Amino acid sequence: MSTVAAEKSYQNRPKAIGITVRRLQFNPQAIRRHYFANSPVMSHLLTALSSTFPIGEQFFVHSVRNVRDKVKDETLQAQIAAFIGQEAMHSKAHAEFNAAWRSEDYNLDRFQAWLARKDDYVKNLHPKIQLAITCAFEHFTALLGGYILRHPEVLATLDEDAAKLWVWHAIEEIEHRAVAFDVYQAVYGDDKIRRMIMRSVTTGFASLTLYSATRLFLQDKKKSLPKVGGNIFGLYLLGKMFLQLAPEYLAYFKRDFHPSEIDYTKLISDWKQRLAEDYQVESFQHELKPILLN
């Protein structure tokens, strides 16, 4: 009974400012396998990331819920509720994307089964470690989201439905990028552990993504290997992205770091309008209706 009462009290709190839960309508069946600039390297990399999101997003929610009852600030509680809602929508959308890609020559199931076993292990760690892991991953998703939105010339190479998925996801990752961090600081505030976990997550995340992307590339090698130009372009983009994002990544280790120190306000506003007008995404049209009518 007490749990039910607590959940109802969360629902009665005011809405979070700047974090909106949206449903995405897109057609994953319409997305080509090499949807990113006709580059197998980049396309398989993004698909590898997508394969981690359903389980990963659920874990992020779990790690925040672990300590939610320890958060006394009403504003942060409202942000937690919006964070949970957004992550639930991300998990659902990427599950649909992944399901559309299951085939005999492109098998995501084995990798996802491994992730499920790893998820069980991580959920048995101390809640503090779990939340620190989420903080680290949320930093990565915000970095990648910001990079995607700052490079419209790259997004122009995506299939329309792929662009909808990745831009929508990028916007919402930026919107809630500080929630897990603020919860961690409010409950634990242990920057030493937070930085230590980031170092572990960095190596694990990089090796995991490289392994899964390589596996997908090899499964698709008959179609991937002949696209030499696309692969070279993909490797160029990866190298450029790593160099440009290095300062933002390293900022996580600063004494006074906070995820919201980069102002994305105008960038987010521009992309919301573009999704509403150019891509006809209903959730953004509804959100911006008063602005579009003026």
C-alpha cells in the first residue's frame, strides 16, 4: 500500500520544465540497412548502439528508481518522472527498430541475450554504482546527441525514418541529460566514484560497441565490403567525431562539471521546428502548434 501511495504522489507532482515525453511514429521497415550516408561502417555502428538501447534504457530507469525515495526536491522528482517517460519511449522505439532488422543474415538476438545476462549482473551491484554507471552512459548519449544535431549535413544523408528516430532520440537525451547526474549528486555526491566508474564504462562501452558493430559488419560482409567509398567516409566521420567530442568527454572529470553547462537551447528549438515542419512528426507539431500558428 505504501508503494502505491508513493507512486501516486509522484504522479501528482508538477510537470518537469524542459523535458517532454513524446511518442514517435515512424516506419522502421522503410529504413535501408546502410541508412547512414550509404556507409556500412556508420550504419552498423548505429544499429549496434540501437541494439543496446531497449535493455540499456530500462536499466537507466531502474538505477534512478532505486534511490528515488531518497530525493526530497520536488522539482527533481518531476524531472525523474519525465526522464522515466522519455526512456520508456526510447526503449519501445528502438525495440521496434531492432525487431524490423531481425533476419537470418543479420542476427541481433545473440548479442541482446548476452546483454540481458550482463544486465542481471549489474542490477546486483550497489545502487550507488548502478546510478554512477547511468550517469556515465547519459553523458555519452548527450555527447552523441549533441554531435548529431550540430551536424545537419551528416543527418541529410539518413533515410527519412532513420532521421526521425535518431533526431528525436538526440533531442530527448539532451533534454534529460542532467537528471541522473542530479539524482546522484543529491543522494551520494561522491565524485571520486563517479569519475572512476566513467573510466570503466568508457573502456567497456567502446569495446562493446566495436565488437557488436564488427559482428554486424561481418554478417553483412557480402554487401558491406564492396562499398569501399562509404566505409572510408564512415571511418573519416568516426575519427572526426572522436576528436571533436574529446573536450566534452573530458569535461566529465572536472571538479565543477555539470551536464547542463553546454547550452543547447537554440539548437533544440531549431530541430523541434524542423521535425514538425519538414518531417511532419506529430508529437512536435502538437508541441509547437501555438508557435507555428503565429
